[in-house]
Amino acid sequence: MSDQIFASLDQTAESSGAAAAIDCLLESERAEKRYHKLFDALLMKKKFEWGLPVTRPTTFEEVPEEKRQEFEEYYVECARDVGQMLIEDGQIAQAWVYFKTIQESDPIKEALEKLGNEVSELPNYDELLNIALYENAHPVLGVKWLIESHGTCNTITTLDQMMGQFDQQTRHEAAALMTNHLYGELCTSLEYNIKQSHPDIAEGQSIHDLINERDWLFENGNYHIDVSHLNAVVRFARFLEGDDAELEKAIELAEYGSKLDKQLQYGGEPPFKDFYTSHVHYLKVLAGREIDEAFAYFQQEIENDPDLPDKQLIAYVMVDLMMRIDKLDSAVELAKEYLAEVEDPNGFSFSDLCRRAGRADILQEVAKEQNDPLRYVYGLVSSKTAPE
């Protein structure tokens, strides 16, 4: 910066006063695109107008209590304006500093979406990926970028670590993205293998059609996609919803997995010990298909498992599934048998399930059996209010 600005500030302050000098500074910082200094100068202006110390413009410490809310609103407004200037100047990473502070991610999401398909070629790609995925500014877009730049394996490893940190909607969108991606990979691989002996095979078939009546594809332990990837994506698919187009693809992925050699079918926690068969049932329930058969399957799993904690785990999966398809009465009846004592403030609550199902009578019945007056009053109160 040349000495000219300092001379201009001196002249403005002498002729028009300190407030005018601050305005001169604002014009200079904006023109020079010194956005971080501009943010400080904007806050300094407000503090000067209030007669407060200006040497630490961003701090709230010297702001009197009666001015705190107004200063906070002004702070947010300035952060929003400066962040938008940085976006328009192509400095998305620097803009994120401001939008993250005020907990507004939408402008950054829009800016990231506008980067196009060649984002991995940008010199600051790693920084952008970090913001999108690991700092949760636009995690689903980050997953898409990660697939394109680092491949399926690294993406699945990352998702396994991060799914629990995502909100429900992000888990849902990530599951849909991964289902589509792996489905495409498996279709391509199956078509290639079939064409080796049947070159006239029609292209664009579903996995269901590709493997139908072709058990020879699975002979001698053959497989056509990384089985660990398949296992993970089918597991992710439990986050899909009944109206998702990807749900049918997930069912076909699970059906493919069920045909693999048993040594290639990794087990899971109850009720997913028979991993792919159980997921076929689970996903079909979400899709509204063969519901009675699926619940009969899981009920048999409960009855056959000798371990009480396993029984409760299977019951929890069934109850959650029943709740997802709005079979609340059935959920209450099953939970009454296996989960009646569970009251997790951050998870499943039998009392809350009874309230949602409008079955305060069941809650009161269980409370009497457990000699629990508190839960009994839950039931009394719930019976006076309508369920959600």
C-alpha cells in the first residue's frame, strides 16, 4: 500500500474528522479488496459511533450489555456482506471463515455448486474438498467430489467414519449417491463378464435382469465388484426412504450379494448376521413390498437367537422399521415385549413411542407392572394430548 492512503487519511481526519477518516478507510479497503481488514474497519466504525474503544474491533468484551444484541446483529450483517464479497472474488475458502462463524452455509453451498465438473483441477481443490466434506459445508457434494478424485474405496472409508456425524438428510443423500454409483459400477462389470461368452447381450439391463438365470456368474467364488464396497453400500442403503428411486437399486445390490459364495458374504450385527438376505427383507419393507414376509423373517430371528441382548437388538431394528412405515401399533406391541424399559433421552424411548402411537394405555399398563409411578403419569398426561 502506498503512502498516499496515509496522507489521505490524515487530510480527511484533519478536515472532516475521525468519522470521515474511517469512511475513507472503508473505501480504500473495499477498493483494494483487503476484505479481512474491511471487516475489522466496519466493526471499528460501529464502536467509534458508540464511543467504545476501537483497537479490538471484533471483540464483544467492551460492548455494554444493552448494546450486545445490536452489535451481534451488525457483526452478522458485516460477516455476511464481506463473505459474499469474497465469494464474488473467487475466494470461497476465505469466505467460509465468515459464513462458518455466523452458521450460514447456504451461500457457500451455492458457490461450491457453481464450480462445475472440473473442480479437481483447481489448485485449491483439497481446500475446497475439506470445506465441503470435512467441515460440513456441503457434504453430499464433497462425497461426489471424493468419488471422482479418490475413487470408491477411499470414499467408502471416509463415509464409514463420517456417517454418524451427518444429519439425517445428509446421510440419506449420501446413501442415495453411493447406491447409484456402485450400482453403475456393478452393472458395467456384469455386462463385461457376460459379453465374454454372450456378446449379443442387450446393454442397459438392470442387475436383476443381468443375474437372472445366470448362476454361472457366481461359480467358483466369482464376484464382479469389491465385496467390501458392496457390503458398505448395502449397509448405507438403510438410510434410504420408501419413495427413493435408489431403493430398488439397493434391493438389487443386496440380491446380488446374496448369490455370492458364503465366504464372500461378511456377517453383521443381529438381525443382519445373514447380511444380504436380511437386507433384502429390510429394504423391501421400506419399499412397501412383502412386508409380512419380512417381519416374519425378523421375528424368526428373534425367536432363534438365544441371547437376550441380541433379541433386544433385533427388536429395536424391527420397531424402528415399523415406525418408519407408520405401523406404530405393531411397534408398540413388539417394544412392549422387548424394549419396555428403554428410555434413552438421545435415542429410543418406549414412553415416547406410546405417546406417538396414541397408546397411553399400554404405557400405563407397563408402568403398573414395573411399579413406576413416574411413567404412569407420563401415560396419564399423554392420554390428555393428541399424538403428533
